[in-house]
Amino acid sequence: MLEKYGKAFDNKAILRTPQWLKMQSKNAKQKAKKFAKEEKESLKACPICESEEVVEFAKIYAFIYKECQNCQNLFLSNPLKDLKKLYTNDGKESAFECYLSDALFTKRLEHIAKPKVGFIDEIAKNCENKLWLDIGSGGGENLYAAKALGYEVVGYESDLKLLQFSNEKLKGDYVKQGFLDIQNCDKSLLETIKNAGIITFFNVLEHLSNPKQVLEFFAQNMQKNALLVIEVPRHPSLSSYVNALASDKVYRHLIPPFHLNIFSEKALKILGGGGQLKVVGKWAFGQGFMDLLHSFKDFDKNKALYEKLSQLSNPIQKILDANDLADFLILVFQK
Ligand SMILES: [Zn+2]
């Protein structure tokens, strides 16, 4: 079992300026208010462990996150009835326009993809099967990093522009159009799930209403010894605390109605693909300290002090991460 805490992070390096951050929280507010008018469900029990012992944790615009008192999972108790409404797009404009830039690709590759892929590679070193499948491959930077380490790579991405961008970067047709639908799984995707040695499924599970069934689907179809790697928002964390207290400033982590679950480690162990998946690696890291700074109105009013505090983020965050307060979790399961 490989365990790791803390990940160096530089807002500036991935072009997150104070202006960008303020715009993000404005957008998050607009979207939440827009979708609040849609028909909603009302969950009475924890979607992971089914306990009815749940308490309100945060109210963000019209959306309520509840915390399970049995497994500590945080879940959106009034999600939209029709989740598809959140992701409909006319295809003319990529919802991820911001990723389609060479400069950002290089930065995301260095600062985000390479460390993650390197961590997984450390665990996968002894595995013979070098087929790496990335579902929801985004701008393709994870596949790029995996390919550079000698893996055979395949990606699936639903956004056409991201897909084309990725294939240009990868210099070949490595990424196909598609997404995971466990009720009606695309044949070639299912085939790749069955053959892969490593499956990465980053930042998707929190958007799905059926995380339990999805992990069970993987567990049933994966090869014995294959790895499934997920990255999810994590609770308890400083970020959850900040989001709950400064609920009009959220722009990541607790973002209703998009994030349906902010997973506790206990919840993920309960999930574990119906007992077929065991945890072999864990990396907890976060940005809660920066979230704390960003929860103040005019947080960059005093630029010199803001810069100085920002530079201390990594060592402070590492202490938080090692003390069970990280807001992100990469979990490596093995079948
Ligand atoms: Zn629970």
C-alpha cells in the first residue's frame, strides 16, 4: 500500500489569477441559481451506506449538502431529477474552451498530469499489462504523460473539441468519442475495460448519481490484478469547512448541483466494487488553505501580503493533508 500526502500546487503556474478566481465564483453562483429552478429530488438517506442518520452540513444557494453520521460521506440532498440538463451542450462551443491552449496544456502536463501518472506508475511497475485506459480524458495530458512512460494508451472523451485537441497532442487516434454508460456500454469501450491493465477515471464519480453501481461495473469487467484509479473530492477537509461558511464564494469542491458526493475514505472503502476491489494506493492532497484565503471578499486587496501567504500554501497544506483534511483523493484499487 503506497500512501502519500500533499502535492505542490501553484495557482499562478496554471494561470489562476485573482480575476479568474472571482469570475469562477460568479459563474458558479449563476449556474446554481439557474438550475435551482429545475425539478429536484429529495434524498433522505446516505447514497453510499444508506444510513438515515444525516445532518445538514452546508446550504449553498438553494442546495443542501448533508453529512452522513455513519460513513462521513457528504452528499447533495436535493440533486436535479434530470442530471442530463447539467451537461447538455449544443457542440458549437466546447464547455472546456479554457483547456484548448498549448500553454495551458504544457503547464497542466508538468504540474498536474506528470505527478499523478508518476504516482500510478510507481504502483503499476510490477504489472505486466501496459494498456492504460483514461475515461473522460479531457485535454489528453494524462495519456500524454503515460505514453511518455511507455504505456500503450487509449482515451475516451465526450467533448469533440477536447478529443481533437488531445489527438493532435498525442499524434494519433488515441482518443475516441464516448463516455461511460453502464446500462448501455459502448462495445469498444467495454472491450478496452476488459483488456486494460490500468483504468483511470478522474473527477467523474462525484458527478454520477450511481457511484456504487459504477464501481461494481468496473469490478465485474476488469481483469484480475488490473488497477482502477479514481480521483474524487474528499471530506472531511478544510475546503468543505470553508465552502460551508463562505457559501457565496464557492467555485470548487462543494459546487452544487454538479458535485453530488464529496467522498469520505470510509465511504469509498464501503464502495470498493462490492468487495472485489482492494485499496493499494492513496494520495491525499488539497488546496484548502488557498480556498480559505479566497473566501474573503477582495482577498488580493493587499497584493504583497496575498502573495506572501500564497507562497506558504504548500507547506501549510501538507500539514492539513497529513491530518485528514485534504480535499482531493486519488485512490488506487486493485481487483
Ligand atoms: Zn453513509
